[in-house]
Amino acid sequence: MREVMIIGGGASGLVAAIVAARRGTQVCIVERLSRVGKKILTTGNGRCNMTNTRMSAKQFHSYDQVDFDVVLNQFGYEDCKAFFMELGIMPLVEGSKVYPLSEQATTVLDVLRMEIERLGVEVLTDTKIIALKKKAGVWELRSETGEVYQAQKVIVATGGMTNTSLGCDGLGYELLKKVGHTLKTPYPILVHLLSSSPYCKMMKGTKIKANVKAFANGKLGREEYGEVLFTEDGLSGPPIFQISRVASLAALKKQSCEVILDLFPEISEDEMTSLIYERITAHPERTIEQLFIGMLHKRVIIPVLKAAQIESIHRTVEQLEYDEVMRLVGILKSFKFEVQGTRGYKFAQVTAGGITVGEIDLHTMASLKTKNLYITGEVMDVDGDCGGYNLQWAWATGYIAGQSVSRNEE
Ligand SMILES: Cc1cc2nc3c(=O)[nH]c(=O)nc-3n(C[C@H](O)[C@H](O)[C@H](O)COP(=O)(O)OP(=O)(O)OC[C@H]3O[C@@H](n4cnc5c(N)ncnc54)[C@H](O)[C@@H]3O)c2cc1C
């Protein structure tokens, strides 16, 4: 029988293993893929946005009211930085996002793997755990191929449902449900949004800076500023990822969702009206189609004119009616896109929802449903904003669980 078995060799499982092994505990990681930490390699577009200098409870979310500070106070940004610096990772801070100085996610995985090796942590790869049960106080883990492993303590670090090729398909939820835990309906976040608006296709491949507001059933859910990318089937880019939680939850609840872009957030509607009239006065000979050249991305001009229902765009700007100018102002300040959900788990970075947090003691990550079971990372009903917060949650909860399993409570 092993002392501690960790199901899932991802971000939280690897940190839990290191912390427990450093404290002299015998640890075994069971990973279904051919190697541990595959998802880490894909993070931050291969650069691994590992944490964020701006760390507060505000950046984390759950279905329930959760005191995220219980976790962040035990392992916050400074602790994360110190942990990885000790392993050899020098930080690179961009804005508030933190990457390894090497700008290579592989190096983050390298140092974790080197430490696992140094500490003699046992790693069983290609081992998918399909059942977890307790028999006479001992945990039994059964693999897909029929092997049975016994352990005194188990950490479930199986991640969420995003990106099945990276080992996550929600199997962890099933393991935990069988031992008494409940699941808050998962949904994909940090993901592209689908929109049937014809303007997305027209502007496909174009990036523009805008203020983005997401509304669910007409209620403002979240507002972000940044670079929006239009795609064949919808909207993408950092602010869209950030607000995707609102759209995905709306789709889950079958609510309507719309995203409204303000293409000139620093200019008021009145100022925009004056600006358009100034441009008309400066170049009365130009056509309506030419009015916004130099002010808007050229691929955005026709969609804006169409959305504002401006006919006969080859007229001169002098012929624009007041109503038409007002409609143009309306679109430039509030360009609406109906949203029909997201591109789903295959493309999402993170799963919102998961195992109910109230069933886990955040001081130790111990299950409150059954003894000697610990739960870490994304499998829990906690998700973070885009910007290194999801890895921070994984490292932090892994760190706490690693300490807890190596504490002798008897
Ligand atoms: C493309 C992409 C980019 C991302 N970029 C960032 C970023 O830059 N910054 C950031 O903060 N977050 C990012 N994330 C999110 C972040 O990677 C995750 O939130 C984090 O890895 C979760 O850690 P975890 O330990 O809970 O699960 P994971 O890291 O997903 O690890 C779970 C592990 O468990 C294994 N497993 C699952 N079920 C079983 C089973 N039954 N038996 C055995 N093994 C099992 C899986 O194979 C996997 O290796 C990104 C995610 C994706 C998909």
C-alpha cells in the first residue's frame, strides 16, 4: 500500500507531489496520458502565464460564495514566485502577468519534473483511474486495465473538462460523485464566442481595440477593454475570453446574450457626433464610404455603415441626413452582436463549475465528505480570470494538499 496516491499529474498534482515528498511522504502520481503535465506545455500560448502580481479574491469565481482568501493567504503570488524561483524559474512580469523568463512553458514543466525525479516520486503514466472506493479505511484505485492500487490517502487532481486530448474529460467528477461529492454543472470558459452576426464574417481576421460589455438576459454581466478579434463564426481575443464566462453561463441557462462593442470608449456620443460633422466639413467632397478612412480599420467601415443602415454609400458625405449620423454614432459607440454560446470545451481553456467547494476544507483541501481524500485544482467549482489565475489556483491548492497529506493527524 502507498502512503499517498495522486490521481492526475497536471499542475496541481505535480505541486502536491513535490510538497508532500519534500516532507518525507511516499508519493505516487497516476497519470492517464503518456507523460505528466502535458497541459502546462500549452498554457499561455506556449509561454505559460503562471501567475499574476495582482492577486485577489476578485479574480476567482464559483457558483457559491467562497472565501478564496483562505487559499490565497496560504499560497499567494509571492509564495508562488518563491516556490518556482527555488526550482530555478526566473519570473518575467508583463503588465501584471507572470511568465518564466525563458518564455517557454516547457521549462516550467522541466523544473517540476526534475524535482519530482530528485525526490523519488513514483510516476505511473498511461494509467487511467476509473474507480475510487474505500475498503476498511483503505483507498482502492482501479485502473482502466484492471490494476488495483491501494493508498492511505488520495488527492484527486484530475482537472476539468476542457481539451480532452490533454487528459481532461470530467472523469474526476464521476470518481468524486461516487464517494459522496456533488457536482455544480460545468461549463466552458475562456473561450471564443459564437455569433450569427453577418458582420463577424465580414471582419474576419481583423483586430480592433474596443470596450466590451456582455449582457445576459439584458443585464450587464461584465465589461472589459482590449483587442477583439473577429472570426468566421464569432468573436475572440483577450477581452472576449474574459467575458466568455457570462456568455457561457447564459447559454447554459438558455438566456439571451449579447456583446456590445464601444469602438471609441474615450469619446462620448456627443463628441462623436461633433467629430463626424467636423470630418464632413473638412472633406465635403468625399463619399460616405470614405468618411471613416483613417479613423476606423478599413475592414470595419462597410460593416459599420451596413449596421447603421446607411444606403447609397457613394453619395457625398454632405448628403448624410442627421438621422443617419445619429445611427452611425449609435453603432460606433454600441456595436451589438447576438451571441449563441461558445466554441465549447474543445477550444476552452478552463471549466467553470465542478465539485462543490463547500464540501472541501480550503484550509487543507480535505474532503468534508470522506476522510483521507483531498481535492485540488480545476476539478473544484472554482475558476479564475484569464491572466495566470487558473494556474495560480492549481499551484496553490496543490501546495496546500501536499502539506496536508504529509501531516500526521493521528
Ligand atoms: C490551451 C490552454 C491554455 C491555458 N493557459 C493558461 C495560462 O496561461 N495561465 C493559466 O493560469 N491557466 C491556463 N490554462 C488553464 C490551466 O492550464 C488549468 O487551469 C490548470 O492546468 C488546472 O490544473 P489541474 O491540476 O487542476 O488540472 P490539469 O493541469 O488539467 O491536470 C489534470 C491531469 O489529470 C489527468 N487525469 C484526468 N483524469 C484522470 C484519470 N481518471 N486518471 C489519471 N489521470 C487523469 C490529466 O491527464 C491531466 O494530466 C490554460 C488551459 C488550456 C487548455
